[in-house]
Amino acid sequence: MTQPHQDPAAADRATAAEPVAPTNHPYLAEIEAERRGWYELVELVRELTPSECLEPGYYRDPDWTVRDLVAHIGTWLAKAEVELMQLGVGTYAGHDLDIDGLNREYLHAMHDQPWTIAWVQANSARTRMLQAWFELTVPSDEAAWWIRKSGPDHYHEHLDRLAAWVDELRGRRAADPAATDKPR
């Protein structure tokens, strides 16, 4: 659904530019679940103003902003792209990972990036991950693990909290008539 503050033509261009999986792809159902989850996340983020995306409180201890969330998702999408590419060419080494350690590392690496960098990085990482995913022609447990970790399951880990945080931020905005930021 196009928000009133968005350019409908830009939304159409974005949709047209998204990679499309072959109709006989072994992960077609998962691809559709990823697409739905991504756009649900995007819809929530677009309800926020630029300054709200930088407001600490999405998570506490450490404090996360929506920018941090988007950067977190983007870095996992980028990691998945590399792993899926390695699966495709036969150089994959497995997924014995310290997920909490990688989360800390990714948060630290992206923490001071501007909103626009985090947003573009996440979108770019998703596109590249989809391209690598679409090139897989044979299902495997490892590919399925990366798809869940970086895509639909990962989005769903964050959607309820994001929706609650968006509601809270929108409530603050409604209570402050002096707020001049406009939603994206």
C-alpha cells in the first residue's frame, strides 16, 4: 500500500526492479514469505519520520534505534548472500556461528552510520541475497537455514516489537503538535 507521502511512480519502479524467482524454484513458498515479511517491515518503517528512526528505545541494553534494526537486518542479509553464493559454487563451510557475537559486531560496525546508509545497505543486501538465493537450483538444509535466519523468520522475530515501537513513536508525535518531521 502506498503511503500518502510517497511517490506512487517511485513505488512502482521499486516493485518492478525487484528480482523475480523462476516459477519452478525449489524455494518458491519461502521466497513469497520473505517478500511478505520484508514489505511488512518496510511499511512499518515508512510510518516513521527521519528523527523517529534515530530515537533510542526499539531495544534497551544496549539501546537500539530503528536505524540499528534496519542495519542489523541488512548485515544478516549481506552475510546470507555470501553464504548462499558459497553454497552455489561448492565452497560453503557450514554455519557454526556465534550469532550473539556477530550481532554485537554488526551493531558496532553500523552504529554510527547515517539513516540513509543503513536503509540503502539493507535494501541492497536484500537484492543481492535474493539474486544469490534465486540462483540455487537444488534445495539443501544449509540453504534453508540461511533463508530462515536472514529472511522471513528473522523479520518475524522483529515485527511485533517494531509495530509496538512504531505505535509508541506515532503516539508521541500525535501528542506533540510542534513536531515538524513528516513520515517517509
